[in-house]
Amino acid sequence: MSEVAYEKLIDEKRFVRLLQAHSEAFFRLTNLLSTQAARTWNKRHFYQLINDADALESVLDDYGARYNRTYAFFTELVASIRWFAHTGYSIAHLLGRLDSYRVEGSTDAEWEESRADVETGLETIQTCTMRLVEAVRHEADEIGLVLTSGSFPEDDFLPVLARKRLPRNVGQSDLLHEQQKIAEVVTKYLQAREMLNEAGVRRISDADERHKVFGRKCSEEHARVYEATVHNLQSTYDTHVQNTVLEAQDPRLSKLRGYISPALHLLQAVTFLAHFIERHETVIRSEKAKAKIADLIDRSEVEDVAWNTFLYWADRFLQSGVALAHELLPEYTNLVELEVDLPPKLALHARPAALVVGIVNHYGTPVEMEAGGKRCNAGSILELLVTVGSLPGQDTFIFRGDERPVTDIHLLFKHGLGESGLDELPPELSYLRG
């Protein structure tokens, strides 16, 4: 008979001795960081803090410390430090490369404003992190840990290595034409900018108003969508455009890439701070720990730097590249217009509409549909169905956009919108069967 796994409880005093060994490196690092003046932490400091806090938090989680009254607050402090360290790392990394991202056409005053704002934001992050560090050292003393007086040798810092990952290409079609690669990147860029534009990013000085807007437009869920959208945009560029003959021939492409990276680093910071606000101030299981964290870190201060500095400048960087994107798009697409009539006894209901959307998204370039004087994005199933639904009996549609998707839409209408089965569609539309 196989042995059933079970858990044993560990005495809290015994756990202190175990934690002593596992926390040594972390507290040596906090000794070093405590001696650093404001604005002197670089990304190596934040990177080391991420790793040491993560290692300590893993030990605490392995023993269920966040569910224990004695260790809950200590655990939340370590977790909070890790998230602020992630934020600091993203911003420190950005500042180290900011000059190489300089937006063409920006004035010296504008550029210095962006640098000064982001540097001030980083200083706020470092200040918040130090509050948490001081608190975790005090809490360590309260639970019986003996704090080392030794400092962390800077020679022992972990090397900051670029994280490597496979291309983020889930949902992306195989790009067969070089121009299509550029067109898709530019289209994704404009969509990313429009996403932030719809969020209504603007500086908000009133804390109460900012808190309400932050909750509606910059929850952790929103922040992760913003970050993922721009991350996928950068990945698409790096996968299909970077270091290609096309990029070498057209320097405007690398300039467009230069607008993307600073926005991405800033949006990463926004995500980390949004997580802190939601996780470590509203979801903490221990009400006592939650109250203590709130006393240490002012939620309004975190929302201020996340919204008024990091998200604001992410939006500004993307906005700076919009004119260039609009300049590039028609050069890498062949814009055409198609007028089609519905085949007899057929309607553009949900199933064929989804096929139209599938064609547009397959190519990744914008296509507009017009019907009865109303226009909509043919790549959005919602917009398509709302437009068609508001025009009962409408049987003539106009599509405008890149020649490739428009040509396939023509084929789709010509072959009865796929209503006889996807197997009956021509080979050119075989991708719709997937």
C-alpha cells in the first residue's frame, strides 16, 4: 500500500532558526541598500533585491508563513519589497537607455521633462522600498531573528542577464510577404496607441478623482492588458523586422521601435504597482498586516507615480510615434476599395461575420467596412455585428483597406460566405478552417 503524503506542523520558534539561515543574504543586502543615498540605486541593486526577496518569499510560502499570525506581516513585507524592486528595475533599465530612445522632433525641454519626471518617479519607488526595508528589519527583530551587521559585497551581485524567451506569436499568422510584416507592426502600433487613448490618460492632481479613474482604467487587469499589448507589439517587430534587409533600407522602422521600448518599460512598472495596490492592500488575508502595509505605503502616492508619471509618459512616447506610423502604413500597404452584394438568400450574421473578422486579423492590417453610410472596423466582430444589426435588409457593403485582406473578403463573398461549409472555400482561404 502506497504511503499517503501529509503535512506536519513546525513549531514557530524552530521556524525562526530555519529562517535565520535563509534570510542572511537578504538582510546583508538591506544593510548595503540602507547606506545608499537617494537616486543612487541602479538596476543591479534592484535586480539583486528581486532575487533575494524572491528566494526568501519562496521559503516563507513553502512553510505557509502568510497564513500564520506571527509571520503574516513579515511575509507581506518581503512580497511588497519584491514588487517595488521589480518596478525599480524596469525604470532604472529605462533610464539607462533613455537617450538612445530619444524621440525625433522633441525639444530639449520636452526630453528633459520626461527624464526628470521618470527620475523623480524612481526616487519615489526607492523611498517606498526603503520604508518597507526598514519595516521588515524591525519586524525581523520582533519575531526573534538576529540581524547580521555584515554588508553585501557588491562584487557578489548577480550579473544582470537579459531574459530570453521564444517569440510571442500565438495567434499570429505566418507572414508570407515582407511588406505585410511591416504593415502588421504599424497596425499593432496604432492599435496600442488607441488603447491608451481610450483610457483617457491625463495628469490628475486631485487624489480622490485619480483614485476613481485608476480603479476604472488602471486596475491590475487593465495594466496587464496594456503591458501585454505593447510587449506583443515589440515581439512582433523583433521577430519579423529587426535585423532584416527591410529595416536596413528604411531607418524609419528602427525609429518606430524606439518609441515602443520606453513605453513597454513604463507599462511594466505600472503593472507591478497596480499589483501591489490590489494584492498587498486589498487582498491580504490578515487585516492587521493590511493595515500595517497601508500605514507604511500611501496608496495615493503609489497611484500618483503609476498614473501621473509612468502611464502618462508611456502614452506620450507612443503618441510621439503616431505621425510616423501613419506615414509608414500606406507605403507598406496597397489600399483598395471593394463593393460587394450579399449572395441571394444569405445574411451577414454571426458566422460569416466571424469569417470576415478572421480574414482581417489573419493579415493584421486595418480594413474598414461601410454599409448604409455607417462605418466600422471589419476586424472587430462586435463592431461588425452592431453595424449590420442596425441596418436590416442591407445587402451592399463596401470594404476599404489593404489589398490582401480585401481580396480574400471578395473571395469569401464570391463563395457564399462559407455557408455551404468551410471545406467548400477555395484554397486561398484554407487558413479559415483552422
